[in-house]
Amino acid sequence: MGCHIESGSSRLLYILPYSNDMEKWLISIVSLIVGVIPSTIRFVQCVREHQPFNAIKYGIHYPILFLTIKKLVYLIDQGNIDKTYNIEMMLDWVFFLHAMYSFWWDCTMDWGLELWNFTSNNNVSSTWLRNSTRFSNKTYCVIIVVDFILRFVWFWQLIFSISLDPFLLQFLEIFRRWLWIFLRLEYESWNNLYVSKE
């Protein structure tokens, strides 16, 4: 048997075994802590650079870590398997909040779209995308919808009680990240051009 240690939209970052054996338990805990190091580095960097909205995105990983360790502890004690249900529900809610916040971050901060931008100053854009875009509105809409769907693949599996092949899930995540990079580079290019004109 295994315990899923979930992170990101695919929730497949780690699959760690659990056992009554203390050594395997400690290896699982150490693996979890090592898994959160990249988020910790980015969290500290965002705090130092006074980027509170970005820090929130990385800070959400801490409740995920705490709940996952708690779930592991209950699973190791075979008599407490029923107690994992509440932890699983809390984990699902934290993952849902993380996915929603990351989706908002993609659209607003990483792609510079004005769709749900409540952080901008008084320069409100005249369009729901940007004042100037390189592609048609349809292209942006399709990418936004695909990003949303793929960020929540784990959620769709949970709701519809289906299980997708891990290879397919990883492929979908790579595809989502490719779309993210596509619009991120487009936004950086637009931003550099816009700044250079001022």
C-alpha cells in the first residue's frame, strides 16, 4: 500500500510507502520535508522582496505538509485509518484553495491579464485582457479555460470517481506548463516593449 503525498495540480509528486517500520516512517517524513524545500526558498525570497501575494502562493504548501504528515502518522497506526477521512477532506480543501489561487496568479500576475486584477493601482485597463495583446481574444480565452481545467484534473477525478493514468496526468501537466510559458513569454515581451516606449 502507499500514501499519496500530493503537491500541485497533478497531486502525483510523491508516492511514499508507509509501514510500521520506524525507519521507513522516518524516510517518508524526511522525504516530505525535502519536498517542501523549493517552496520554502521561494517563500523566503518573496517575503524579502516584499511580494506578499506571491508569498501566499508558496506559503500554502505548509498546511499541505502538516496535513500530509498527520495523515501518514494515522496511516501507520492501522487502528486510526478512519481518522484520515477528516484529514483527507482538509487536504482536498487546501488543494482546492491552492489551485484557485494559482489559477488567479497565472492569469493576473504571470500573464498580466486584467481579468481579476484587484492589485493594480488606479491605472484600470480598458479591456478585460490587456490594453494591447499579440493574439486574438479567442486564443487567450482558450488558454485560460484549458489552464483552469488542467489545474483541477485532480479535482475532476475526485468528483467523478475516476482514475487517470499517471503518465497521462504528467503529460497534461507538462502541456499546461507549456501553455503557461507561452503566455508568460508573450507578456514579458509585451511588458518590455511597453516599458521601453515610456
